[in-house]
Amino acid sequence: MPRGGARNRSGPKPDPNSGRSERRGYALSALPASGYDGPVPDFPLPSPSKREREVWAWAWRTPQACAWSQAAESWRAEYAVAMWVRVKVRCEDPEAPASLLGQLHRFADQIGLTTAGLAEMGWKIAAADEPPPKSAEVVEVAPSSSRSRLKVVGG
């Protein structure tokens, strides 16, 4: 059993508004609420079903797809998304084993489709009223200074 060191989801979540996060340079990347409007890549797994192609196309219109398309190793992101799609479609079957539901959730975390997954990846969905960035562009959100939130109390 490994000892010591940081583990996935151990301890409190980083707060992008804290002084410590500011010193470490932690900031969330804003993903456009309008979603990704670039080209949808081909499904990388063999023999996709019609339903898998539908879910694949839907997934590539989410805000997270903007980050997937910009990943240094986008093939790795595409493969993880394809695995999520395949497991999701299998979970739609009422006879699907419960173990698949756990795997579906894990894949959704890995690709940022859950709230926890977004936080783990350092992403946030931009507010809908913000102007969306150019297609397939991930924008860094500058953290506010913790000193600017302090109030001086007289007396």
C-alpha cells in the first residue's frame, strides 16, 4: 500500500479564491457554456453502434469537448471519451450489471462530465452570459487577490 503524498481527491478541494491557491498559481480554466463547435472526430473504437455514434456526437458538443480537443495528447482524450460512450450505451440496457454503473461514473470523472471531474481537471463552465471564446479555445480565469476581499475595521 502506498504511503504519504497527495492522492486523488484527498483533503479539501482547492479553492481558486484562496490565498494559498493564488500563491500556487491555481486557477480554473473556463469552458464556454455554448459548447464545442469544432469538428467531431471519428469514433476510435471498432464497430460502433448507431446509439454509440449518437452519444459520441452529443459528447462532442459539450463544453468539455473544447478541452478534449486542445489536449496535448487528444488521442488519449478521444479514447477515454469513447470508452465512456461505450459503457454509457451498455448501461442503458436494463439488464446491465451494476459494476458497469461504477465504471460509467469513473469514466465520467476522468473526462470531466461530473462536477467532481470538472474540479479535478481544473475546469469550470463559464456563465452563459459571458461572451464565448473562439471555437476550441480554453481561457484561463485569473484568480482574484485574497487581499482584495479583506475589509478594514476601524477602532
